[in-house]
Amino acid sequence: MEHVVEVCEKPARATGRWTGRIFSWSFGLACLSLMLGGVNIVIWANHWYVAEQVFYPEVDEAAKQGPYWDIAQLLRSGNEALLEGFTWLGVAALCGTVALVLGRRRRR
């Protein structure tokens, strides 16, 4: 009977090793994704702030004809950075959830 118990425990140890590796990778990816998402949202906020503080096309009609109008439009359309930032934060949440589940499973 002891032999049967040993045979059943061996796959669990191998599974535990893979669980540990997946936990480590998912935790690392969650941290990296969180940083990338935060950086992209800061980039978007910086573009938006500069565009709002420097350009006032609603008040000054001459600003729409000036050489910086294209730059203002580019800065205001920082939605790509915002979207990319939220995407990375979503990836971080997913990887963090995987790491949390596997971490709890490893402690059993």
C-alpha cells in the first residue's frame, strides 16, 4: 500500500515544480506589465497636460492657423498611449491573478 502512495505523490511533485515556474513567470510578467502600463499612462497624462496648458484654439482662432496646430493635435491624440497603458494594466491583472492562484496552490 505504501508503494501506491509513493507513485501517486511523484506526479504531484513534478506538477509542483511546474506550478512554481509558472508562478515565477506570471509574477514577473505582472510586475513588468504593471510598470509598462504605469509608464504609458504617465506619458498620456504628460501629453494631455502640455496640450491643454500650451494651446488654446477655442479662445484664439489664430492658434488654429499657426505652425503648432499639428503638434497640438498630435499631443491631444495621445489615446494610443492611454489604450496601451490600460492594456498593459489588464495583462498585469491577468498575470497577477494567475500568480495569486498558483501561489495559494503551492502553499497547500
